[in-house]
Amino acid sequence: MLGRLLLAAFALAGASAAVPAQTLDRIAATKTVQIGYVADQAPFASKGADGMPAGYAIDLCAVVVRAIDRRVAGVVPRYVETTVADAFDAVAAGRVDLLCGAITATLGRRESVDFSEPIFLTGMSALMHVHSLRSLRELFYGDREISPPRSPELRPFATIRIGVRLGTTTETVLRRAIERGKYEAEIVGYAAHGDGLEALESREIDAYFADRGLLIGLLAKARDPSSLVLGARIFSREPYAIAVHRGDADMRLLVDRALTDFYGTPQFATLLERYFGAEAPAIAAQILALSTPE
């Protein structure tokens, strides 16, 4: 009997040792909050000339770090540059405590990480030239010119070329929209959003497809913003959130509470205006409607 009790005790001790430390415990031990980001997600996250990250999501994560510091005094942020392909594995493995950027909360990603309440709501659309082909404006801007409808037997003189970032779900949504509208289009993949903007401005492509929030950042960086226009049609619903370690309820509660408290301050309105200009009031209304009440 005693032997069985000892074996059970050893088994329980082994099981406890196998459980990884919770995020706040690890932060208390290291005095460091590991903030992951993808460098080409302006205005949400990007690397500045000084090598440090900046952006709307980075600033919100700084708000969370201040909330953590009130619980665990003396903590400092440590920024970890990552890629879209590796970012969620880094959170799951504990190499990143907060993943901050244009991070869409999806059911598939919830298999490996948890998400905070939404920090932004956007959807996929396109950036294109002001004088785009009629078919392109129909697809992305919803324009309907008063003219005879296109005959199904006639095709455009030139096939439109639409850029999209490689390795994202965005391409799937784009292909569906093109197939549904029966448009003649060639899809061109790029490794980074900046490469897509450069191709658009040099007229190598006719439009660039991405989340509308990211397109706002690209438009701001364009050589001649007046030559480009944002598509008005939204092809998906993309709630951005901060990714945290899966199953860590205390950490997620702390993040959500820090965000909710900040959303109710004048500083939040100032932050939105800095990154999104005239669209700030509408964005604020969307986020406040989705935030978790106390």
C-alpha cells in the first residue's frame, strides 16, 4: 500500500514538473517581456531606422507592458523580430510572450495560441491606380459605369495583374473573388508588402491586394499617394489581436484588461489619429463595440 502511494506521489510530481511555467511567472523570473513582431506590417508594426520596432500594435503592447510592470515591478520589453511563418510557433514555444502586429485571430491559429480582444477590425481589399481598368475598379471599388454590359464573349485587351503577399490566406480570397466575377487576372506573389508597393508604383502590376489596414500604411509610404486609390470593397472580416500563450488565462485577462482600460482614455483617440488620420473616429467606434466590458 505504501509503495503504491509513493509511486502515485512520484507520478504527480513528475506531471507537475512537466507543466511549463505560466507567462507571468516566467516574466517575473527574467524581468523581461518578449514582444514578437513582423517588420513589414506598417502601420501596425515595422522596423525603424534605429532598428527598433514602431507602430500602432507595438504601442498597444507597450501599454500592456506597463500593466505587467504594475504586477511585476522592474520588467523591460525585449523585441524579437520574427516572420509570419514562425511567429505562432514562437508564441507556442514561449520564445515570445506578446505577438504584436497585423495579427488576424483565426480558429486555426487558436489551435496553438490564444488571442486578446480585438485591437483593430479590417478586411481584404486593394490598392490600385487612380485611372485603373474598368474591370479592376468593378472588382475592388464597386464602380458601375453607365455603359453596355461586357459581353461574355469579349475579353479585356490586356489581362490585369494583381499582386499579393506570398504565404498568406489572402491569395485564396483573391482567387475566389476573381473566379466569382469571371475576371481575367494574373496573380503575382511578393515576399514583402514593400515589394508589392514598389511593383505597383512602377506599373509592373495593376493593383496590390492585402488587408485594408496594411494598405493604408502602404499608401502613406507611396512616392505619389495621389496617383493611388484604396478599394472600397471588403472581401473578408479580419479582426487583429495580440497573440499570447495558449491556455494562460491570467496573462490573457491582464492583456484584455489593459486594453479595455486604455480604450476608454483620450490617449487612445490620439494614438488612432496618429496612425490612421481621418479614419480614427470610425475605427475607435468599431474597437469599442468589440471590447470586453469590465
